Amino acid sequence: MKRNIPEEDDIKEEDIIGEVHFEIDKDAFKGPFTCCGRKTKKATKGISSKGQKITYDVWKCGKCGEEYLDSDQAGKLEDIWAIQKFLEGKSPTMERSLNYDGKTYFVRFPKDLTGSWAKKKKANITMLTPEKFLVEVAQ
Ligand SMILES: [Zn+2]
């Protein structure tokens, strides 16, 4: 069978990750953290996108105002940024053939994007609509 993969499939991993970086506290994965000799307190922050306000939590120092993210907060913020990018039409997209083996539909992911999948055994699929799904490669 001849495969016809169009040039537009040339999306590299760095296109997906983007340019946003932040620090995750290296000593602890759960707050509160210590800053200026005292414990940080949870604070709620918001991002507005397309008229929607999305809130997320940070750990904030009452003295210097420095903000810290624990691993859960960092994960949520990453999801918010990804959704925001999607809503703004800035997420990389690609067209793939929808295959059917007589029982199940499946879609192939290009090798350039799956370098970190070698030890993964599961994918969590969230249905957004009957024709839109979010696939998260896990474990
Ligand atoms: Zn501080």
C-alpha cells in the first residue's frame, strides 16, 4: 500500500512546546514554600482569553510578592496555556488519514512528535464533542 504523507506534516516537537518557560520549585512538589523566611500563601490569579476568565492558584510571598508554582499548579497552568493557544487558533495542527480496520478507527502520529512515547503504555482520550477529542499520552 502506498503512503501519501503531505509536507504539512512537518511539525516538530518544539512547535508544540512553544516559548513559555517557568520555574518549578526544585525542593518540593507541594506548597507552601518558604520565601523571605516565611511561608507563602495561596493566591488566585486569572488569565483572560476571548472574553473568558480562567483562574489558577499560585503560592505567593507576602513580603516580596514572588510567586511559586507547585507541580499540580504548574500542570494546570500548562493546560490553561495550551487551551488558550488552541482557542486563539495558534496550536499546530496536522491532517492525518482516518483508518478503519473493520472494528476500530485509528490515527497514526508522525514519528517526529512521538520521541518521548517509548515507555508510555496508555493514552487518555477525553471527548470534547463527538468529533473532537483530546488525546493525552500517559505513563
Ligand atoms: Zn519573598
